[in-house]
Amino acid sequence: MTGYLDTLAGDLRRAAPEPARGFADALREGPHVAVIAELKRASPSAGSIAPDADVASTARAYAGGGAAAMSVLCAPRDFGGSLADLTAARAASPLPALAKDFTVFPQTVAAQRLAGADAVLVILALVTDDEAARLMQTADLLGMDVLVEAHDARELERAAGLEAQVVGVNARDLRTLEVNRERQLELLGRVHPGAVRVAESGISSAADVAEARDAGADAVLVGTALMRSPELLSELAEVPRR
């Protein structure tokens, strides 16, 4: 596996359009809670959100509105996303970009890097620890950051064992699609020390950002609310850190 990854890393570093932007660093910096603004046309829970959204103009608006980073849906099924959207967003905006997809294979990480991704999402509910470690190692060799997503206490323990540097706590249950913010807020306080803590889902107001911050979050990831009301970004991006 190591030989394969070394070869892959060499190929991708030569083919990549430019060095990856610092996704994790962007979440740590600044006086305000970092906002990861998401480009999302649709979702299984909300249905159609903004099917005709212009990716480039949305990405530029996110940068101008105070976002620290952006997340780009790459999954075509249920979300209407693509790697082409990622490439277009990355070319239009200076923000570091997270490739948002159900990634399980190292080859997919490589494709995301070629499309312009600065970070990759690893959802612990979808992979074993060995598979997660392989994805994280691939991303590291390609100069990318990793957002490791957890939904419960056991997955937080796994994230700690994997020494994840950026941990997202998703308030949405992947099976029922229901949002439980109380559980999210409790789990944020249990993320292992030193990791950047990200509150995912259920954020639609500055008060929600402040609650996440008070629970320990360094950043929030917001998609549906911003796609429906882009002007909300300036309000969310002004919540001070603790």
C-alpha cells in the first residue's frame, strides 16, 4: 500500500494545478468562529434547494461575505453535485475548498485533489478505522487536510485514535436524517484536545453559532441556510471566538 501511495503522491503533485490551500489553518485563524460555507444544490432531507445556483458566483460571494472556507458537494445522487462544481468554485474563489462526498477509496481522494480540493471528508460511519487511516494517509501525501466526521461518542473515540486534526460533529443522523443539536453540542465538548472542532448541520442563525462556540466549536459548516439566504453569511461570520 505504501508503494502505491508514494507513486500516487508523485503523480498527483506533478499534475495538481497549485499547492493546496490550508483548510485546517483557515479554521484556526481569525477573531471570529470560522464559517465553512457550503455549495449545495439539493439534499435528501431538504430536497431541491438551489438547483440553478451558479457555482462560481456563489463561491465568490462566500469569500466576500466572510467565510473562512467552503465546502463543495461533489455527490451527484441526491445532492446534484460534481467534481466540475468543485473545480469551478476553487477557480473562482481564494477560499480553501473541502470536497464533500461519501469518500471510501484513496483513488477518489486523488480525483478530488486533481479537481482542486484542499481537504477531504472522511465519514467514520461509512468506513473502518483501517479504511479511514488509508484515506487520511492518502490526503496527507497529497498535501490535503482531512475533516473527520463523527455522529456519536464511539466515533469520537475512533477519531481520537486516528489522531484526527479536524473533527466535525454532525447533528444529522445519517439513517433518519433527523437533526439533534443537543446531542451535537454535548459531543463537541468531548472531541479530543488539540483538534479543530466543527459543528455540522443545524446551523441557521448567529445564536446557533454562538451555542456551538460555547460548546467548544472552532468552526461551523453551513449549507442549506446559506443557499436559501446568502445574506445570512455576514451575520454568521461575525460571531467572536471564546
